[in-house]
Amino acid sequence: PQAHYEAAPNVDHSNSEVREALVSWMNYMTRPRNLGFSSLRFDFVRGYEPYIQEYVDSTVYPRGELSVGEWWNDDGGRNPAFTDTQMLTEFVDAHSGHCGAWDFSLKSAIHAAALQEDWSLLGSKEGLPGLMGVRPQLAFTYIDNHDTSPPQAHYPFPDSVPKLLAAYAYILTHPGIPCVFWLHLYGKKNADGITNGKDPDVSLSEKDGRIDGRNVWVPPNNAGFEWSERWPDKEPWSVGSQDAAQGPIYTGICGGEIKKLVKARSMAGVQSDSKVEVIESRKDLYQAVVTGRVIYGSSRSGESRETSVYQIMVCIGPEAK
């Protein structure tokens, strides 16, 4: 039986006519020179998992484009960290590697490292956490998204500028397919300077939050939020808030540094399957060398050139220098 999602209408994916219509629509959306879209993100794939490869193989996969599925089991809202690496591996393997997955298990490892201030959780000489550690070319790595961050706050990263930058320094230098959250990069204002929703509270910090009933760090709620009205018969903070306050990391203050990290990844030629050598892994220091592009020496013109190897040294933690 497939997972049930009460928030969405029922679509009968077992009906071949429905699937044909969906494939036609997805091809219209993603064909070159149509609307400008090229890749697919499948929401809540647990609800129609057996049909994912059919959809991908009939649309973007033959064109070499990306697709990613949101496979997330939060144990009925009780534990957003419930999804582990094995669950994600089984999902991508079941579809022959034709569709990737959001790396929820890596997100959980990064959360734990940030909250416990134990940077050894980012990896060791034995391997790296998450789907990134076992299927890096299919691991879409990220820190937060529209569901996990405030105001929904289903699984928010702690509101700390240094910790957020450490998290991005990690995913933007490591294997996988890293994705940057718009609000972390640009904040909440659009091109016209208009704020989408409530203004972030720049006075907030990680210490203003709390560990909720799901054992997850959450920020305080916005003023005027009534838990009993929004979530009747639910223990406070046993589910995502839907009106949690956004702090400094949602102002775009980290955008400049994130762009530098993106540029460094590009210049070094780090790929989804780049090699990582962990040098140090202890509470106060995670240190690794990531190998990017290799430019091999050429003798076509008769000159001797040495092979060039581009690498990034990553140091995260209080002992980083």
C-alpha cells in the first residue's frame, strides 16, 4: 500500500490513462524551447512510488536531464529525522538510478553536528553520512526548503549565521548535487524590494529557540499565533508550527559568502562523485580534501606540461584555521 497524504487530492496513478496524461503534460513542460523547464521534482513520491521510473524514462531521463524525488518518512510527524540512508538508497536503486532523492539523512547529520557542536558527525575516514556517502551522484544535498524552514518549521536548521555558513561550506564543497535555499541566498524581498510575508526578526538567534516535542530545534512563534486554534488537541510543538518566526539567516545576510562557495566549487571542478579524503574528524574539527578537476599534461605542441589537480581543503569547527 502507498502512503496516504491528506493534504492533496487523490490521483489514481494506477490508471494508465492518467499516467499517459501526466507524461504528456510533463513532456510539454520540459521539452527544450517550450516553457524553459528542463528537470523534474516529484513531491511526496511515497504516494506513487511504483510509477516514478516510468514517468522519468518517458520524459527527462532520455534527454540527460535531472529528476529528484521527495522521499521523506517523518514517522507520522513524530520524527522528521526518521528517514535514514538505507530508505533513500532503496528508493533510488528501485528506479535504476534514473531519479535522485533529497538527502534527508544527510540533513539530519548536519543538524546533529550543528546542534551538538560535534563536527565529527560530518564524516570520518570510514565514510560520509547520508545518501551522499553511498550514492553521491543521486544525492540532492540541501540545508532547508519551503517545508522544513519557518514558518512551517517541520525541520528547521538552527538560526545561526556561523552554523549556516559551516553547513553550506560542507555541502558546496562535497559530492552530491547541492541545492541552495533561495531565502538563505537572497532573503525574503523580491526584485522590487517587497517582502514576501512577515519580516524576519533580526534579533532572534539559536538560543531563542527550543527543542520541541519531536526532539527538533524550532524558533519561537510569531506574535498572535494560537496553537490551540491551528492545531487543536495537539501538544505544542509536537508538529510543525505553520507560523514560526524567521531570524537573521532569512535576510540574505549569508548570500555573499554562499556565492563565494558556489564559485569555489565551480572553479575547482567539484562534481557529484568527486573524491573526498577525510584528514581529521573530531568534535572541534572536521577537515577534508576534496579533489575536483584534473587537467592532464599535453605534448601535442612539443612542450612539456605537468598534470594539474584542483583540490579544496575544507575545515569546519572551532579548531579550523
